[in-house]
Amino acid sequence: MLQKIKKFRSSLTRRSLLRSSLAAPAAIGMLSDILPSSTSAGSGSLSFGDASILRFLAALEILETDLWQQYNELGGIQDHEVPGGTGSKLYTAALAKLDADMSQYIHDNTEDEFTHFNFINGYLVSKGADAVNLDQFRTLPSSAATGARQVKRLTNLMQLTVDTSWWTRYRSPNKNPDFGDTFPPIIPGLTKGQFPAIPRSDADLKPHDHIQAIANTAAFHFGTIEQGGSSLYPSLAQRVTNVEVLRILLSIGPTETAHFQTWHDKAGNAPPLTDPTNGLVFPDFKNLAGDQLRQANLIMPEPTIFLSSGLPVCSIVRPTETQGAAMRALNGLINDGLFIGQSQAFFATMQDLATKADMAQRAV
């Protein structure tokens, strides 16, 4: 077999074959006899599946960068590393109620997302594949609050329906979403309406409990976004063929988990309150001590069932089921309300990227 491959490659690469008139069914059949169908023999090229996975991840990282930029402009640190915006003092102060370093953490998370999509796009181009560009879909309005840039956005942080079931999912000792289990949200009210996670205008800066509720919403949205990345990278890594592409996913994925761990910890510091403008309630986490599913400081993943209920429990990222992982991640973002106001063309583009990523099959 090795001799056969060597002989074929010495006379013709797959890329030249497909570009030439020899790219007829018989010639393609000859190639498929000696190479796995999901790999590409051209020097430095990627399989369709690997490229599709990377393109979907690049698209999601672009979307994450867009939302984190909005958070950073109003509540983070604006500098040469993450330029744009001038900050909102009252929003930043409300975020600081969760941790004095929130502005630094928001800044660093934003910078990381920039590097993720820039690297993945750069890698795609280096391998002769198309990079991802979503600029045509930058159509959504910015916040009108002082401190935000007035530019078009990809994501909407002003009408969120936040799924906070990740909080109880990571505390459950005997349930796993990969087995079809479901979990109650820690903040039920966030699933029952559309709430801003950044001030929509300077009118949102008062009364005090209203801007604090917006900051609290942001804190739980941070965790919602980053726990999704924590699951997505290991889920899609199971479909990758190229070892170098696998290395990329295994190297970026843990940084998403580092983000999630930080936001998981900070969300538990959210001050208890009821938003006087809409009735949104945040509990007093100090009163939840001893309640394993809700206690604030249980931020380490509780050991739970994994692969089989007959095996010992294990502390894991969950979910990591690979079937439909890309579309599941996209639907999670859609259900959050991140794309309210986006065009049908945007949804069609993202669904196409997710579908192709989910079609990828690991080859040996």
C-alpha cells in the first residue's frame, strides 16, 4: 500500500489531479482506492471535514468577539490590546460588585476571543482553505449608552433570554445532559423574557437596582457563553482527522474552560435584588448554603455519570456528545436571543457552517 501511494504521489498530487482534465470518475476512483475519502493528499491541505470544523469554530469565535467587544466597551478596560469604547462608570461599578477585577477579566476574555478567530482564520488560509468573514452581517445597532461605539454589530446583548441551567448541571452528582437529562435554571426569571445585559441607553443607569440587575444578567450570560465553548471544542475534536487540527482544538478548548471557571465563580457574587422595572429576581446566594444544586461556591464540576451508568462517576466537562454538536451550539446562541434582528441570510449562513461541521467524520 505504501509503495502504491508513493508511486501515485510522485506523478500526481490530488490537487493537480482535481485541477486537470484527469479529474474524471475513473481517476477519482483510483485516488479513493488508496486514500481515505475524508483526507486530502495535497501538500498542506485540509480535509473537507477538518476545514468545515475550523470554519464553524472561526465563525463562532467572530460572534463571541463581537459580543465581548460590546461588554468591554462599557464595562471592561479599553486600551491598545482591546481598543474601542470609553466605558460606562455606573455599569462598571455594578459589575465590580461581583468582583473588583471584573473589568480586567472582561478585557482579557475579549482579547482571547480576538486571538482565537484570528488564529483559526490564519491557519485556514495557510492551508489553502477559505477564511470566515461575517462582516456583511454587521447590521445590528449598538447600545446608545455613553461609552459604546456607534458601529454595526453581529450580536444583540439588549434582548437576552439567558439559560442558566449550566449552574445546576455542573453540580448534579447523578445526571448528565449526554444521557438526555435536563436541569433547572438557577435564575428562572431570565428564561421568561428578554433582558438587557448592557445598558441600552443612559436611561438604564438608574434606578440602582436596575443597572445592578443588568450587570447581574451579564455575569450569568458570561458563564452561559463560555460553558458552551467548554463543551464544543472537545465535542468537535472527536470528529477531527488531522493531528495538527486536533492539537488546535485541544489547545484552544481549555482556555474556554478557564473563562467559564472564572465566570462561574463571579456569578455567585451577584447581589440579591428584584429589578423594579421588570420584576427580574436574583436570589441571595448566601441563603443557599447546603443546597448542592444552588450553593454559590460549588464551582468545581461535580463527579457524575459518564459514558455508561455502569462506570464510576467522574468529574467532566458536559456535554461532550459529538453527534449534532455544532448545530446544538448554534441553537443555544439563537435561543439566547443573541441574534434578534439578524437577517435570514445570516441564519442560513450559520446553519450551513454548522451542518458541514456536524457532517465531518474522523478518518484513520
